[in-house]
Amino acid sequence: VQQVFKQLFYMINAVALNNLLLRKDVCSWSTGMQLRFNISQLEEWLRGKNLQQSGAAQTLEPLIQAAQLLQLKKKTSEDAEAICSLCTSLTTQQIVKILNLYTPVNEFEERVTVAFIRDIQMHLQERNDPPQLLLDFKHMFPVLFPFNPSSITMDTIHLPASLNLEFLHKV
């Protein structure tokens, strides 16, 4: 059950983050607020179902950081440093793409300046990020089956002749 929810939450993360990276109309402060609220609801549900140890919440980390990126101030060099230290699960390319797509929804917000984006790129230039922008939503985590040893010893097993397993011999 834990592995199923980890996979499901990863897919939610990948699809939502990919949509954020591809759609200018959703890169705004209000979307960041809505995302963060929805993610907290998912985390609350995991706690309610006692699935905190499943790793499902950790798969949402890139989406959480993207939501926080949309909500942070984006003006000064200190803001750039804060963004760089906060967004460890996002690649440089993803951070820059979100900042480029950021669209103010009211007159109190401003577009992200080119100088600010360059400042971010300078701060993150030493990172060795993978070159891909989008997450692979078809990624599958390996399924792990726990080993439960049997209390039955091999020398006590009787194989009926009706199974036609004459090629097996007890040693």
C-alpha cells in the first residue's frame, strides 16, 4: 500500500510540475498559494492514513519548492540567495523557466526582471543538474516485496505424484 501511494504521489507531482513549467497562465503568486494548500491537504491525508513512512510526501518536494518559489519575493540579491538555498529539488533550468513564466495577476506584483534571473543563474552555475526540464511522469519506482521466512523446513514437504514433478529429488 505504501509503495502504491508513493508512486501515485510521484505522478501527481510530475504532472502538476510539468503543467507549471509549460503554462504561463498558472505561474503566479495565487497559484503558489493554491498549490501549497492542496499539498498540505495531501500531507494531512497521508498522516491520517498513517502513511508518513511511505516516502509519498517526499516525492512532492519539487512541487512544494515550486509553490514556494512562486510565493517568494523576487527582487534583491538576498531574495536570489534565498531561492537558491530553498529550491534544492528543482533544477536550475526549472527554476529559471518558472521565473520566466511568472505572471503577475494584479497591479501590486511585478514581473521578474532579467537581471534577477541572471543573478539566480550565477548563484546556481556550479550545480550539476540533469539537462531535462520536465519530469518523467512514467517513472516507476521498483516494487519491493518483504521477505517472510517460512517456518516449514524443506525436508518435511511432501510432493504428491499427481503434480508430475519426478525430476525433483530430495538431497
